[in-house]
Amino acid sequence: MDTADNFLMINKLHMTMITLYRGDSKRIQHFCKVHSYAKLIGEMENVDADTLFTIEVAALTHDIGIHVCEEKYGCCYGKLQEKEGPDIAQKMLSELGFENAVSDRVQYLIAHHHTYTDIDSIDYQILVEADFLVNMHEDCLSADAIESAYNKIFKTESGKKICREMFGV
């Protein structure tokens, strides 16, 4: 796919996710912010176009299992989202015409985005950093918790800079 096709696919997915989360503005705001930071970090880290596309798709869908978890388990812990999300994403991405290779990678990222050990790729690292940037604010983490996350989680120069500027680390 070319850049124009990628742009259209991202916008189509973005609107599909907004529709999926209809009435849940907090969660819509969350994935929109994660997407924005993930795209920014990816571009600042000069990732290639295919990797950036995968990062954007993963950022928009990373919490796709949250409503199912709430219905099925009465809670939405990260590990439950990792369990339930990939199948939901696979179905949606297939219906929207995403290539299998992109869908497979996004499913992997969804299945691991709350697992912070063995982060082995730039797309995985950027997704985790973007999610942390948003969660640290939304969860009103203490300065000590933010500094700890900064030291343990952030690896990209761009993610570190954003974190330092945003939280004064």
C-alpha cells in the first residue's frame, strides 16, 4: 500500500474504533491520545512507513478488548485485555481490509502491550511508551511513580524527551 492508502485505512479504522466505543468518551479520548503520541514518537524516531503504519493501527486498537473484559469478567485488567483483544482486532481488521501481516503484528502487540519485559522491537517499544504517557496523566501518577516509569520503561530518545517535557522528569 502507498502512503495515501495507509492514510485512508488509518482514518477508516479510527472512525470504526470511535463507533465501537460509542458513548464511552473517556476511552475514545484515551486511544486517540495514545495514537497521537505513538505517531509522533514513530515519526521522530524515523521509523519506516510500514512500521509507522503498524504502530498507528496498534495504537488505535490496543485496548480493543476492554468492553468485552468488563462484560465477561466485571473488570478490565491489562492481562485480560491482552487475552481478549487480539481476536476482536483480527475480526475488525479483516473486515476493514487490512493485510494479514499487519493484522498479525497488531494482534501480537495488543496481546503484549501490558507486558513490559522482553520488549524486542521498535513498534512494541513505541506503543508501550505512548500508552504510558497517556496513562501517567490519566491515572494521576505521583512524581516518584512517573520517574520510576521513565527510568524503567522509556527507551526511545523521543519518548524520553516527551516524558521529560510533559512531567518535568
